[in-house]
Amino acid sequence: MARIVLEEGSSQQSHDVILNGLAQYNEIQTEGRFTASSSLVLAVKNDAGQTEGGLAARITCGWMHIDMLHIPESLRGTGIGASLMASAEELAREKACVGLRLDTTSFQAPGFYEKLGYTEFGRLENSPPGHTRYFFMKRLD
């Protein structure tokens, strides 16, 4: 009989089983048009070659999902964030993505994404408590 077991922390083996099962199901349902997701990082490196920030994303079902964007305080306002987003959009076009999507919170940078042409398609109040989570997208077609 099947049972539910909590695995706190990182269980890579269980994660891989779930991801692979979902990917196989999705591939069948979409007649092979969409394969398993792929991940990418656009790193911001200093002169010593150390990562100071960057963008982490994944491509799944024809869309690029930006999971994280971090610009260190010392580089904010220099245009590096806009350059990272432009690079992500270029990669999404190369990979034939329909568009990009992301979420951000009210204390992060919703205005930044709006300035770059992203459209809000949803919001979740009190996530985290006292703040709002915004969902943005930008179509490339």
C-alpha cells in the first residue's frame, strides 16, 4: 500500500523520480513538443571571477521561468539588472520560447519588471505576510 513520507531538506533521488515522472507524462500529453525542463544561470562575476549575483532560470513547456534575480547593492542602478534580463530574453528567443514569466514581491522589484515591458497577470496578497507577490510575463511572439 502506498504511504506518504515527509522527506525534509533535499532528497535528490525522490526529487528526480517526481521530476522524471512528470516530464514523461507532459511529453506524452504534448505529443513530444516539450521535453524535460532545462536550467541556466547568467552569473555576474567580479574581476576575481567570483559570482556576486545573477539570474537563475529554467525552460519548461516552451516558457522561460526566471526563478531568481539578485543584484548586489553595489551594482544596483548600473544597468546590470536590465542587461541580465535582456540576456535572458535573448536566450529565450534562441530556445524558441513563447515568453518569460517570473514572480516577485512588493519589497523586491515589481516596478523594475514593468519598466522592462512585463505584464502583471496575477497577484497573491499576504505572501509573505504583510506583502504582495506579483506574477509577471512577457510574450516573445
